[in-house]
Amino acid sequence: MGRRSKVPVSRPDHTICPHCESREMDSSGLSVARCRGCGTVLKGGMLETLWQLAALSKGLGRHACECGHPEMRLLSDGVRHCPACGAEVLPALRVRV
């Protein structure tokens, strides 16, 4: 199994560009930010959404359920099961080309 490369992660005080995913966004006002690397500009609702996503609690599990339960359980057959609402998520099929 190969090692995964580290991808920068946005935090409330450190927003990574969603376009190039490699450089930090410089905020030039309350609702405008520009990427230091690729020059992408985000403003308004898109930037606010990115900030809200970065501010989400890190206490949630790796696979939170849409019902709000913090973590779905991984079953032996690869299905994820929510103990709160009973929802299940099937594993993605991998197709070799």
C-alpha cells in the first residue's frame, strides 16, 4: 500500500484554494479572497461557504451521517451503517481499466 500525499486542509484562519488545492487564499476584505498560487478569486456566498466548511467541528467522525449522527459504523461487508437512523451507504464499485 502506497503512502498518501499530504493535501493542505482549510481551517478557519487558513483557507486553501478550492481550485488548485495547494495554496492559501489571501483575504482582501470581508467577502473577497485571492489564491496566492493560481490567482483564483472567491467572493460572496462561495467564500462564505468555504469558511463555514473550514469551521466545521473536527470532532465529527470520518463518515458522518446526513441525519447528524457523528459517525457511521463500517460493517464487515464494506457497508457503512448509521446506528441512529439506520441509513446504510454501500461501498463504491472500483472499475479497473
